[in-house]
Amino acid sequence: MRGQPKPGCCERCRGNRLVRVIWGYFELYPEDARALDAGEALLGLSHRYFTSVDPTLVVGRLVVKRSELPSWVCVDCSPQWSDLSRLASLELRASSSTIEALREGLQEEDLTRLAMIRGEQERLEMEHLPKYERLLRELVPPESQHRLDA
């Protein structure tokens, strides 16, 4: 597993139900997929929510540097991480369908199917954006949060 090593326990509650958060993914590495299946990791947000030059998460008006996002979270203290992961998994499923269709090679009639899949992905992103912003404002330490001015 990449990133920071797993802490021994939660700093807040001293519990040991810590899981890794996977951020900025395009597709999941096999070890990440296994960790998700085993309940050892949760999904953060995909690459679509990050700027490319200086990786920064931008969700609505919330801005957080990639380096300031948590690598490990306690699901006892902050069960809302599971909500964020559930929503992100819906988007990943739609994105995976697009990637799979492209890999299979497209026939002309598949373009309609691909457009429908892409439309569903964009619909999910727009629907989830305010939820993500609210959840992340609760979950990311305030000192790590920055705000886009109107």
C-alpha cells in the first residue's frame, strides 16, 4: 500500500477501526480493489475532482491540497466517510463502464451507449457535488480547508 503507514490507533477515540482512503484514482489498482472488498479502505474522490498541476481537490467552493487530505480515517469517529465512499463507488462504476466500452472497441451503434454512460456519470457527479462538499467540510480538518471566493 502506498502513502503513510497505518497509525496504531485513532488519535481522537484511541480506537483501531482505521481504514485507508484512496484519493485521485482513475482506475483502482488490484491491491486497492482488494482492500476495498476487505473493508480495509474507502474511496475518496476520483481524479476528476483534482487539478492536474499541483494536485488539489476542488469540490464546489471547497479547496484542499492533496497533501492535506487524510490517508487514514477512523470509521468509529467519522462514519460519514462510508457515505462519501458509497457515493464515489457509484461514480467509479459509471466511469468503469465507459473505460470498458472503450477498451472493447466501439462500433457506431456503441457511441449512443457510450454517450448514455457518460451522461449518467455526469449526472451522478452533479448530484453528488453538494453532498461531497458538505461531507468534506465536516470531515477534513478546518485548517486544511480553503474556500473559492465567489
